Amino acid sequence: MSAPSESLSRTPRALLRLLMILLPGLLAILLLTRAFLGLAPVAWSTAVILAGALLATLFLPSPLTTSALRWRSLGFALLVFSVALAVPVTAIILIFGHADFFAILVNIGLGVAGTPILPYVSFAATALILWAAIVTALVRLRGPVQRLPGAWIWPAAVILAINPVFRDLIVNRYYALMGQPTTLIERYTDPEIVAGVTPPNLVFLLLEGYDRQFIDPVHYGDLAPEIRALEETSLAFTDVDQYAGTGWSIAGHAAAYCGVPLSPIFLSVARSYAILPDATCLPNVLHDLGYRQTYYSGTNKSRDNHFGFQTFFEDRRIDEVIDPPTLKPASGEVPDDGAASIKWGLYDSDLLSAIWDGIEAGVAGDRPFAIYASTTDTHGPYGGVSPPCTEDGRGRIVIDLRESVDCVSRMVGDFVDRLEREHGDANILLVVASDHLSHHPGLTRHVPSDERRNLMFIRGPGIVPGRVDKPGAMFDLFPTVLDAMGLLAPDQPRAGVGTSLMREAPTLAEEYDPAAFERLLTADGALAGFVWAEKD
């Protein structure tokens, strides 16, 4: 036994000192484990306390640091690399509750222009503190670590192995190079459109991160009673699950409008690539039928290629995109909190006001019209509460997204009541759905992940209220909306890779569970080649 080991084994004080030195690292491992497993968030205040403990023990001499640090070794370089990859992934998990490989890879390529940075700084700092504590503990254990064959390679390998994004990236690259026998591209089909019918006008609202469980009294009590009442008097689809490639805004739009999940294509996704250029999507179908089409958003979607939306819209044949660069808030207010620096764009009350003006213009026009819109207030990690929902008539930014969820419910309820009261004879089909599940772990953590579902209901001419429990996914919205408009051919229930939830034909959700589908999509290079194509 070496002298340091003898000293350590014979001196209780040395053991206590070693425990104090390792305690911040051990606590960081515990906190990371709970966060990675979705058991509990890591509060910024906890990270500050951990940083204090780390600093307090930093200068305590460790009995296990007798050898010099081999910081120039390949193994230590690999450790630094693995931690550099782990820090941003950890920050994403702390913000959203999980790390979506598809979203991360696509957004790296498309860019995140227009995103407010300050709200995420505390999460990034927390991730950095956690990993600093772990690396510090390893360095102070360098005596026994560096005596292992391979030394620093082992902790680096463990860190890479627990990184979900790194694991999926390896699988994605392997199958992209080697190919795989099963691909969703074999299922893709352009919609077969019925000729000679007069379809209704369309208002299609995508509510930001609005879980169907928000209207479930079992989980949220009397939250969002207006949307609950609307669903009860509509044709409601209660089992729209979130599958891989549909879990963030641009992906939710692509799935809902085109019936295709956004499959990643490594880091080559960039502004030089078109998104689904050869797909026949809902706006493409309605353009060919002579519809006047407008898209409304409370965030910038028409400039700077915000999360890829500008690229996505280039091939969709939508006539006009109305968003903050061109739309001035009727309330005179914008979501701008000095502490949180939330500057997403407009409050949803101003967005709904603009949509109403669009409906009025469409009803007065001489062409059928389609209005698409996506809300913002419930985005997170901080939410917006629009001016109509506050006592002083001033919008505000909140940490508790329940306030945002409830306010959006009230405003959507009032909007639909007014629409049906004033334009009930205007042949308007209304579709209300979430664009994806909520990204706010503090709001949804108490709901089992396998119970969470997207919101979707339809109301309007020819629609009989009821409940459809058929398992589906976001890419089933496209053929379902076509079906509700009377446009989908009777003998063809599919469009994109989706299936109308109003038909008996099996959906992908009935053939694959979410985990199996994610494995398939992660490895589907053929579908990725269809989703992404270099611009001419």
C-alpha cells in the first residue's frame, strides 16, 4: 500500500476532508441524474449553493492528488470534449425537461435568429456549475484515476454514453452511411383530392405548447375551462401523441401542414437547404384551389429565417405572412420584461385581433380563404399574460405558465364565440390544435409522460361533435383536415405519411410505439433526403 493510501486509511480527518472535497461532485451527479431521468428540475438557487460549496472546498488539500495532472494526454482531451458536449445538452434538459435530438440537430443548421438569450442564461450557468463540480472532483481524484489503464478515457466514455444527443447522433450517422431496410419514404403519398366540391374556408390555429391535459380536471383542476368546453362541443381527437420529428414549432408545422416529421440530416441542414420542397402540403393544395392564404404569427417568421420558418414557407404558396415586422400591436404593448428580456414579439391578444381582421377581410372577399396562425404566450420558460387577462389591462411576463394557459383559453373561447356569432353562416371550418407538447417541465412534470397528448378539435359546417380516440400523431392532422374539408378522396385515407383520424385505416401510431418510431426515424436517411434538398 502506498504512503498516501496508508495516510488516508489511518486518518479519519483525512477521510472527512476527502468526503468534503468530493461532496459537490457527488451532489452534482445526483442532481444531473434526477434531471436526466425527468424526476426533478435543478433550481438556479441550488446551483448557486453548489458553486459556493465547490469554492469552499477548492483549496482543501486532497490526499489523492499526489501525481501531476496529465492534462496533455489524449484521454484528458477526450474528457474535456465530452464535457463540452454535455454542458449545452444539460442546459437544454434543464429548460425543456428533455433533449430532443431532432430539434437540436435541425436548429443547429437552421439557426435560432430572434431568440431572446437572457431567459436561458441561468440554465446554462447551472449546467456549467454542475459539470464543473464533477470535473473538479475527478481532477482531485487524479491519483487513482491516472493509475487506471486508459486513465481519463473511462470517465470521458461514461459522459459520452449518457449524452442522449451524442448517442442518437452516432446511430443517425451510422445508418446514413450504411442505409437501413425500413424507411418511411415508402409510406409517403401525395393527397388525392376530390374534384368538383366546394370546400369551406379554413381557420387553423396552432396553440404553442398546449397539452390536451391542461383541460383535464384530474391533472389541472379548473384550468382552461373555455377550451375544455369548446372541445366538448367539437369533433375532438383525444389521442394525438407526440412522435419524433414533431416536437418543436417548425416540426409541428411541417407535420400538421405536410404530414411529414422533420427527420435530421446531421449538420448539413442549413439555409441553403429547402424544407420539403417536393411535398404537397395543405397550403399547396388550397393554393391550387384558388384560396387566398395568410399566415399570422406573434413572432418573427418572415425575416432572419427564424428557426427555419422562412425556408419552410418558400415552397408553401402562402400569399402573405403577417408577423411583428409588419404587424403593430393594437394594445400598444409588447412582451418585454426588463428582468427576463422576453422579446418574442406580440401578445396573443394582439395576434387574435389581427386574425379577426383577416377573417373579416376574407368573408368580404370574393375568394375562398385560409388563415393559419401560431400563438406565443405559452412558449416558456417564461409565459406571457395578455392585457385582457390582467386587472390593470397591462400585459406581463410570468414564471407560472398556468396563468398563460388560462389566459389563452379565455381568449380563444371569446374568439370562437365571436366567430360563430358573427360569421356562423360564412362556411368556416375551425381547427384548433397544439403545435407540440409543452416544453415547460415545471408545468407538466406531474403528468406521466406516456399520458401527455396534443390538443386537437374541429368545428364548423358538416362537423358532428363527438370524440375520436383513435391513436394518432401530429402528421395525421394534414389528412384529417383535408378529410374534414371534404377534399380527401374516399378510397385514399393517407397524405404525407399520415392517415386521416376520421377513417378506419391504421395510423403509424397504431403500428409503432413512440420509442420504436424514434429509432426508425433516427436511422431513416431516405426520408431525411426527402425532407431536406439543396436549393436550386
